[in-house]
Amino acid sequence: MSLVENMLAAPKGVQEHDEHHEHLLRAVKRAAAGELTKRQMECVELFYGKSIKEKEIAEILGIRPPTVCRHLAKARRRLRRVLEYYI
């Protein structure tokens, strides 16, 4: 299961194929694939998918912590903008 699918897994009591849930999942996948740079996606996957702190992400990727913060902020803005369009 991908990070996006993991983040948007249907909550308990919701049918896995609920139409709204499926629509949201497709929108997030589209947004992540088409809107995020490779570096932004790496930061998002490490921060949200693996719960790694920004300082550690910086060390892993060989960049400075403020750069990680900027990548995460830009990724959130891009995803928010795309999701507002789809939802």
C-alpha cells in the first residue's frame, strides 16, 4: 500500500469502496503524482509516512533542515490547492 493509500485508508465503519472516499483517494494520488517534485515527495514520505523528524530527514537527504521545512510547506500548499479543486 502506498503512502497516500495508507494516509487515506478508510476509517473503521466506512465501506472500503465508499464513493466519497474513493474520489478523495484518486484526487490525492493525482495531486501527489502531478504536483510534487521528487524531493518534496521524499520529504513527505519520510515525515508523514515514516514519522522521521525534519533534522533527520535533512541528514538522510543531505540537505539543510530549513530546506526540508520549505519542501514540506510547499508540498502541503500544492496538495491543498489541488484537493480544493477536486473536492
